[in-house]
Amino acid sequence: MRTVVITQNITVDGVVEATDDWFGRAGSDPETDAALAAQRDASDGFLVGRITFEGMRDYWGPKADDTTGVTAHLNAVQKFVVSSTLTDPGWGNSTVLGPTWREDLREIKNGPGSDIVCTGSISLCRALLATELVDEVRLFVQPYARGSGARLFDGTPPQRLEPLELRQFPSGAALHRYRLVA
């Protein structure tokens, strides 16, 4: 059985939307970059909503000068796009999951493979948290307070989370890994 993981960059005040480039200002370091790459490389499935998918497809899909490995990973990984309007994803290894996406994801999860990661796609993450399909939440907490903006758990049912890992990086960021407890 595969693991469904929500991975988000998040501010210390819980904001996940990056409307003012807070993530870029928060900074990075080689250890954080290595941890992000390890999370990415442990997955063979990428789950996103249509808006996030189209933005990533248009930015990362044709990017030829990427030295981070993100482009290579996204071009190779199986992508699952939750959408009621998209019919032709226009990016290799992409499958559109329509109105029955929850059942489709349950079937995909029960198949062979490794992690299926959902990142960005705040509305989809919230919808996932309302199901019993999410196994783990990985939060890269950035040392920045946004003050306002969309928060990951807004409008979701109460969740009990079991801590799995807490790791601090030289940039001041920290990885918080949690297993969702039923």
C-alpha cells in the first residue's frame, strides 16, 4: 500500500499561500535543500489540483536550466490531477481524476508504488484531510510570520497527529512530520 503525504511549506503562523514571496525571503540552506530533495525522491506519485498543476506544468515542464532536479522529477513522476474541467493535461505521465477522485485515489493508493505527495493545492489538501486517505503531513515550517492568508487546516475536521520527526535546519526552517491517527 502506498502512502499519501501532504507536504507544504508553511509559515510559523500557519500560512501556506505564498502571495508575497515569503518563502523566498525565508531563505534556504544545503541541508534544507537536501531534505526537500529526499522527500521528493521518495515519491513516485504527485497529486495536485488543476490550478497548481497548470502553473507547475507551464513553469517546470519546459524549464531547461533547472539544476535542482525538480524539473527532471516532475517530468518523470506519475502526476494525478484532480479536476472537473481539465480533459487534456498536456504533460506526460499525467492522469486526470474527475468527480470520483476519492475512489480513484483509494484504488491508486492500494496499488504498487511509493509515496504519493500532494503539495500546493490548498483546497485539495483540505478536501484530502476530510477523508481518511492521508497518511502523513510533512510541514517545512519557515521562520517567517505572514500575518494573514490561507491556512492549511482551516475548515477541516479536527485531526489527531502523531509526531514522527522534528528536524531544524541552519536557515531556521524546521521539518515537522506527523502521522494522522484515525
